[in-house]
Amino acid sequence: MVAVLALAAGVVLGVLVEPTVPIWLLPYLPIAVVAALDAVFGGVRARLDGIFDDRQFVVSFISNVLVAALIVYLGDQLGVGSLLSIGVVVVFGVRIFGNLAAIRRHLFRA
């Protein structure tokens, strides 16, 4: 219940404050969102499987975002940032859809 209230408070605060993203952070934001979504769907899957661990979720969430941002940063330094960004999105996208399939199978037994 606390997590739902915190999520609602964060959404309301974001709508009211309307934060701006610095220009230098723009290439990393979509990648960080996709990496965070992977951790969230992985957490939901683990919860439904009965193996959820909050510490593991937090570490997964933070490490996914940091590793994805590091890969995009290294790609920018090498001059292939957009190619590595696509690769990161594909990898996390596959993981997200895999977790969604497992959640669907668990919820609908199909």
C-alpha cells in the first residue's frame, strides 16, 4: 500500500512541478526508463512467482539503469551512441516482453 501511495504522490508531484530535463541528459532518459521498466516487470513476475525480494529488486532497478546509461555513454564516446542505444532497447525490450508473457501465463493460466 505504501508503494502505491508513493507512486501516486510522485505522479501528482511530477504533474504539478513539471520538471525539465537538462539537454545533456536527454539521450540517457529513454534508456533509463526502459531499464527501469524491465526491473519493475521483473519484480512483478517475481512477486507472482512468490520469490520477490525487496533488496534484490532495488539492486536490480539501480544496476539496470546505471549499466544501461554506462553503455549509452560509452557508445557516445566511441561515436556509435545511437547504435548502442538501439541495442540496449532491444535487449531490455525482449526481457520486458518475456516477463509480461510470464505474468500473463500466471494470471490467466494461458
